[in-house]
Amino acid sequence: MTLLSVENLSLAFRTRAGTVRALEGVTLDLAKGETLGIVGESGSGKSVLSFAIMGISDPAARIAGGAVRFEGLDLLTAPARDLDALRGAEMAMIFQNPRVALNPIRPVGKQIEDVLLRHAGLTRAEARVKAVEMLARVRIPDPERRAKAYPFEMSGGMCQRVMIALALACAPKLLIADEPTTGLDVTTQAAIMDLVGDLARESRMAVILITHDLGLAAERCDRIAVMHAGHVVEVAPTADLFTAPRHPYTRRLIATTPRPGVALADLEPIPGSLPDLRGDLPPCRYAARCERVDAACGAGPLPRLAVRPNHLVACARPL
Amino acid sequence: MRPLLDVLDLSRRFPVGKQTLHAVDRVSFSIAPGEAVGLVGESGCGKSTLVRMLTRVLDPSDGSIRFEEREIGYVPAARFTGTSDRALVQMVFQDPTDSLNPRFTAFDLIADPLRRLKGPWTRATLTARVEELARMVGLPVELLGRFPHQLSGGQKARVGIARALGPEPKLLILDEPTAALDVSVQAVVLRLLDDLRRQLGVSYLFVSHDLNVVRLLCDRVLVMYLGRIVESGPADAVFDRPAHPYTRALLAAIPSLGEDKGERLRLTGEPRSPIDPSPTVCRFHGRCPMGEPRCAEAMPALRPVGDGHEAACHFAGD
């Protein structure tokens, strides 16, 4: 059952230096309980997409077209009051830097209580009990005492757990995790991702995991969407994407990632860099970096081929 | 071969109220000329404190740092900058955006350490040297007039490497030099670093928690846990036959493509406190999947488990 669907979403930022077309024709859907990875280089539009889904885009952002539907409700046209009721309760987000995202001058327990008071209709006393319970659920040792701590008194891994407790306090149906473990140790990363995975399985929560780490996405996601310069270039079940990538960019991305059994000389760098998203762009934004480019690539609009029922590629000359 | 750097029983303690935090606790290792050594461990394990002592911006509490058989550990950090040894140990910092002065052009960023540590220069010789360095790291000479914000991440990384190589160091300390880069650029920078080491014969101490990257670049690996080295050895041996349970957990935690690792070794619990740690308890005890009573009775010392391969665990080699 589809929980979230993004249909042909285009978004641009108006800046003094011109209009930056950050997302173009993005189409994705997410089923209940599914974990979808979104991978790509920085600047590919991963975070812009997640902010747009949550309706917390920068004021300079303009939606140029498309729709975002959450259980049938179009989030882009819904009144602000409906969105406020949804965010934090039905859909929640974990941000990249927990220390910046948490309120630095409020004890972490209070911050969780705030969400519960706003959305769950609990009394203060109930909220306090539930906040400590949430801290315990994300395996923070001594949650009673930790609830009174401020973010600066906790390690990065602990703060990230608090963020997760905050996001999951109202048992949302959708969790967007934007680089939730960047900057954390691999051991902490594994613990945090295990936690998100366990909680998602328990309550059939859908997760969008945004990361630039292909290895992490490979291990944790059911399906993966690859983004390049504001386009979703390939979407496929995880195993298919890694064993038989069909977009030339996906193949390059995999070939450049360090992994066991591969020597330095075998890593293939990706030539070129992301194009400037201002001004005129060819239908395929990867064309200038692509080794397979030919006349067909610039001829018509970017095709979206279903090479298999579940496997979409936005390429005129797929592998 | 005589080691380039020889560290013996190096410690650094910080007072915390009436107690003492043992950030680095009796660490010994050496680096041969031209060798690339990886230093891995989680945040808070003392990597940075160790690096700051080796680069001589922080004074050790105990122990010796011998560089080309000369003791440099006793020179106070404040005076080390004035010695001729300063040029010999240089550092490439983690985030090229934060570590480059935003008001310096790429030219000045590369020229600054040259002006301070080398010379005398004329305008012509300095320009020639900066351009030579830019070419060496693959930075187009036309970009030397740009400021950091006008450069891409990969170009900034190249500036960081060029300015560290300028004073012709014999030891280059690299602190997560590719952590801020995209994978597409990372491969290029890693290859550049590998080429430069072969070309210049400089030694690397490569600090990272990305073990996939360490494996690509390093001959030998040191694994640190709570201020101590718990395992060291040739990179292949440590990665293929890790002898310390912490190293095994670290390797199991790396997400990787296409390799099924089966049941993951999960670490539970929090690390022990580095404040006044008991000298008779293994630092990994409590988090270790194989803890036994004797782990709380005697701290294991490093002992050989293979050719040049050592581990500090009672069960290593069993």
C-alpha cells in the first residue's frame, strides 16, 4: 500500500545569480513499512527533496510543479494547519547534525515532552513518563537522569539517539533520516541504524534514508533511488541496483566506492562534476559526464524506462 | 632500516577536577621512511591527542618522540614552531573548508608555510615553487588566484595537500583527508596521495575511521581504543585476521557493498570512562563479547600473534 508518493515534483530556488532548478520531474513512491534509500553526490538534491516532502523548504524555494501525496493528502496544497498536525505526529525527520537540530537550552526530556504535549494529547505528567520511556527505548542508559541533561552534556551518538526518540515519540508512519550517522563512528553508526531498523520493523514505519554512503544504503534499504543533479536517474530494489545497475551514473558510483577486495588502482573516478543548475540544461543532466552519450540523449525529453516492473531508469541509452 | 619516527611509552593526561583523564596511555610505535601507517579508532579514543603530540602542538605528559633518532618530545610546543624540525612534520587537516583561511587566495595558502619555514625567497622563486606544488597535486595554476569559497571540495583538498607538502616534510599526518569529499572525488584524491608518497618518499600517518580507505592506502595499521593501542600489524593481516575483539567489531560495523558478512558482531554498552581507569582491567571489558573474569583482573599487554602483528587481548591468537 502506498504511503507516500512524489509525482513529477519540480522545485527551483530563486537567487540573485539566477534560478537554480534543484529538482526536476522527481517521481517516487514509498509503501508502508518500506525503507527507501536516496543516494547521490552532495548537491544532487537529496536534502532538498526531503525538505520539500516535509514542507520545510527554504523560503526562496518555489514548487514549479508536481504533487506530494501522503495517504492521499496533497501536502503541497494542504492548509498549514493540517500540515502542522501531520508533522511530528504522522511524519517525522531526523536531521544530519543532532547538536544543531536540538534546542541547546532545553533539557532533552523536555524537548520530547513538547512533541507529546503538542501531538499526543497527553497530560504533563503522562508526557514526562513517556519521554523517559522513549529515551529508554533508544537505549540511552539511565534515562531518568539523562532526561534532565542538555544536548551539550551528551556525546554525538547520544544526541542522535535523542533525535530519534524525539522523531519516534508519536509513532509516525514515515521517518525521513537525512544522513543520520554522518560524522559518527562506524560502531555507533551500526548501533543507530540497528535501532532505526528494529523500530521500523516493530511498527511498520516507512523510512527514507538519505545518505551518500552506498555501503550503508546497500545494507539497510529495500529499494534505492539514485539522484544526480536534481533528477532521480535510477530506482531499483537494492540487490538489483548493485548487481545490475542500468544507468551509467549508478555504475560509476558503485565503481568508485572503496570496498574490500578492490585495490586503489581499480577505483574508477567519475569524470566531470555536477552541472550548474542555473540556465539551460540538456534533457539528461548527466550527458556531459557520460561515456555513452550520443545524439539520442539530447533529442527528446528524458525517458523513464521500466527495464523491469520495479526497476526504473531515466536514460536514453541504458546499460 | 632505521625508523623515521619512534614513539615510546607516550602518554598524555589531562586534569579533570581532582581526577585525571588518560587520553593517551603509554603508546609505542614506529614509522619507517616512506611507510604509510593507518591509525583507526572511534572518537574519544585519543587519536587526536596523539596526533597533536606528534605534530608538536601539544606537550606529552610522559614518554619520548624520536624523529630521525633525535628526541623532539621535550621541546615545548610553543618553541617547536621556531625549530628547523617544524618543516619536517606537516599535517593535512580534515575539513578543507574550515582549515583554509577564507581571506587567503590559493596562492597565499600554499605560499604561507613556505615563507615561514623555507626561504629566503624572491617573488620569482616563490611563484615558481607554488606553481610547482600546484602542478604536483593537480591543481590548475589558473586557480591559484581564487579564494577557498571559489574552489570545489576536491580543489580545496588539493590546496591542503600542496601547502603541507611545500616545506618538504618527511612525515605527513593526514587527518581524515577525504571525509568531507564525495566518493566521486575521494578516489581521485586517494590516488593522488598514493602517487605522491611513492614519488616523494614521504611517510604517512593516516588517521581515519573509514577502514575501507585505510585498507587502500596503508601498509600497516594501528588500532586504538581508549588511549591504548590494542592491535597493530600489516594492513592485510589486521583486516583479514583481526586478533582483537574490538578490531573485529570495528570491521563488522563497516557497511560494505555486496559482501555478506553473516551475523554481525554487535557491541553493546558504552565505552569505559577514560578518567582514572583501573590499571588492572582491560579497557574493552564490559563492551567486549568475550569478557571473562581474568579480563577484570589483569590488563592484557600487546603480544605477538603473527609476523609483525600484535594484539592486546588475553584471547588473541587462541
